[in-house]
Amino acid sequence: MINSTEVLIKEKEKQKQELVTQMEVIKEKYLEQLIVFVDLWIEKESLSTIKSNPDKVIDLGESRAKELKNEIMKLREGSSELVYKNMNSQHIWWHTNQDKALYYGDGYKLLNRIDKPIRKMFGVLGGILADYGIVKIGTDYGAFNSSAASSSWSNEGYKMRITYSDELYETNKAYVSLISETQRINLEIEELENQKKRENVEEWWDSL
């Protein structure tokens, strides 16, 4: 016979599953918004870098400069593939890899576990620009006197501040809110499970 505690556990688990489903929907919205942002960011950042390094670009000559431009255009056209390749891993998203850490929906900061792979993804542009000698890839340690040390790019990707779109910040905030709500239900389920053990201590003892 199912007791009242078991009924409560099932209700809480149902509530949790509904939240996880909502988070999956928000994740897909996140990715769609990110595709648009990535395309525009690559366009803006590449143009800014070209304008900041006119001598290096001119020294390429028309043929090589055209090659570089085509490489950047191909990268932009592949924004969707780039995003899904780098941002669809389960370990990035809390609802597929839950933990008990606290998360805050800061207005102008994405979750670190989301921001980090975005920076790595943007490193693809840095690699292209470096291949044509426009920028140098720095490191996150040592060699502070090297010109590469002050680069916007490192082996970990793009390392300067990224200002994301308002839509991405709002989606991030909604996602973090659902994390908090789901964590609260997880704690309630955990307490109910412990209560169930106390109510059925003999049965629990025999199961050990």
C-alpha cells in the first residue's frame, strides 16, 4: 500500500520533471538566440580586428586578403553548426547534469559553464586570423612581455569581455530561476525520502 509520503514523493518528482522539460525548451531557445548572436559577433569582431591592423591586412595582398574574407564568411555561414557542435553537450546544461551549487541570475553575466564554451567557440575566429598573421594567440600564463600575452585570443579561446544580447541575458535569467526552483524540489524530495526511511526503518534495514 502506498503511504502519504510516497504519494508526496511522486508529486514532487512530477513537478521536477515538468521543470526539467521547461529547461530543455529554454535551452533550445538559448541555442537559437546564440546562433544569431554568434553570426553578428563574428562579423563585428572580425571587422574590428581588420580595421585595427590595416598594415597586416594590406601586406596579405588582394588574393590572400580575399581568402581570409572567404574563411570568415564560411565561419559565419556555419554559425548554426558551430553552436550545436560546441553548445549541445550534456555537461554544459544544469538540467542534464544536476549539482547542488548555488546559481545566481545576474543581469549581465551568463553561467560560467555556458560562457566558457562560447569563448572556446569564438577561438575559431582567432585561429583563422592567426593563420593569416593578423593576430597572435596568447596564453593565460607567463610570457607577459610577449606581444601575444596582450592578445584578445588565447589557447582557451576569446578572453576579453563579451557583451551578450539582452535576449540571451533574459533567457539565462529564466534558466537560472528554474535551476533554483528545481534544486528546492530536489531538497524536498531528499527530505521526503529520508522521512520514508524513518517510517519504514525495518524494511529499509532489511534492504541494506
